[in-house]
Amino acid sequence: MFKKTVEKFSNDGTPIYRISTNSRQSVGFNEPNAVDVDDDGNIYIADKDNDRVVVLTSSGEFSYSIGEKSSCTDPGCFNEVVDLDVSNRKLFVADTNNARIQVFNSASGSFEYSIGGVTWGTGPDEFYSISGIAVDDNTGKIYVSEEYLYYIKVFSSSGAFEYTIGSGLDDDAPGSLYYPKQLAIDANSNIYVAENENQRVSVFTSDGTFQYSITNNFGASLGVDIDTDQNIYIQRSRVIRIFPKWIWASSKNIKNPIWHDYCLVFFYAV
């Protein structure tokens, strides 16, 4: 097993390159937890245990980083980066233990604004247990998973609270989100939420209306993503499970779909 690594693969799962060190060198990682790629191919990595975001070029060369290992709560300081998203030239970072979302210019890394504060809370503009973030490229709306509150908080493109998605209950009823983790948004602004406890991915419209769930005894469902061809990638522990569009699009109640498993790929470090 390759610990503390980031790997790049081709569309068919062929390895292209691996970046792997256990240090805090420019391109060394300590528990990389999430990754995103912008329209120019630049790679943004949540280096969780180093409390920073590392940005690489499309070829894997170091570009810049934000944050450092410290107890700082100033803008640009992090305390456990669990997820990130790049959208419309902005970088959105889930700064979990500082109970906030920080927003940066993705080209320069300069700080722009934040949502939430340094202390945890359950109010509309506060966070209690951030576990994932996704931004709708179409509307700019910001979706944030609240793992221990069992719902998703939705903010406008300027960071103003709008509404929640999910029942707020720890059950497996349709539309409930039991330990929601990472999220993804497709080209039609549908929201896909990985549920850790319910071992499924639940799908909602942009206004929070429940549509359907994808279930197949995933074990811990930790992450989800969807590509431009509408293929769904679901992370379960050390495996990425891929659901082709032609399988899942034919049914609203997917119990036993066909999938492909890839180990040690895309965004999870084991």
C-alpha cells in the first residue's frame, strides 16, 4: 500500500504518475484527503494533517500552497482541511476544526472571504461538523455537509445562508442523510451526497427535493463525484466504484447496478 500519496490515472484507470513523500516538502503530503482539478488542469489537494492546500500544475509540478501546521485562526490558516472544491476561478476550502469555509482566488491563492467562524455552532451562518463541500458551477451556490447534524447547508454565491437539504434525522428514510460526507453536483445542478452510515449515495434536485438513492452494500460511503459523461464515481474505503451512465440513468431505484472497481485511485490516500 502507498501511504500519503496522490496518484494520477488515465480515463481507463492506467497509472500516469504518483507523488509520494512523508515530509512537508513542497510536494510531500500527510494524509491527503481530497482533490480537485480546474479547467486548466491544475490540481488542488487537501493535505489534511499538514493543515494546508497544495496546488500542482497539470504535470504534477509544485505551484503554490496555502496554510501551514499551526494553531493560527487567521485567514489562510487551517485546522484540518477535509475537503475542497474549485469553481469559477475560486477555491473553496472546508476548514473543519475552525468551523468555517474559506474562499480564495484559485489562480493566486489570495484570500477573498469566509463563511462561518472559529467556534462551532448550529445557527444558519455557523458550522458544527463540516465533512464535505461542493459548489454549483452554474449558479455558484455552495453546498456544505454537516455530518453530525444530518443535513446539507446551502449558501448563495456570496456566502449568504439559504436553506438546508435533508431531514436532520439519523435514519435511513428516503431523503434522510445519516452522516453525510462528500458531495458532487452534475451539469443539471443535481446534488449527490455520500452517506457514510446508510452506505449509499442520495440524489437531490438543486432546491433540495429528494430524487433517488444508489445502494449496493458499499460499506462506508466516503466520497462521490460525477464526470462530464454522467458516470458516477463512489469512494468506499479503499476502492472507487464506477457506475456508467447507461446503468444508473435507466432507473430511479438502483439496487443492483453494474460497476467497475479501481483500487488506490483518484483522490483517496491509504
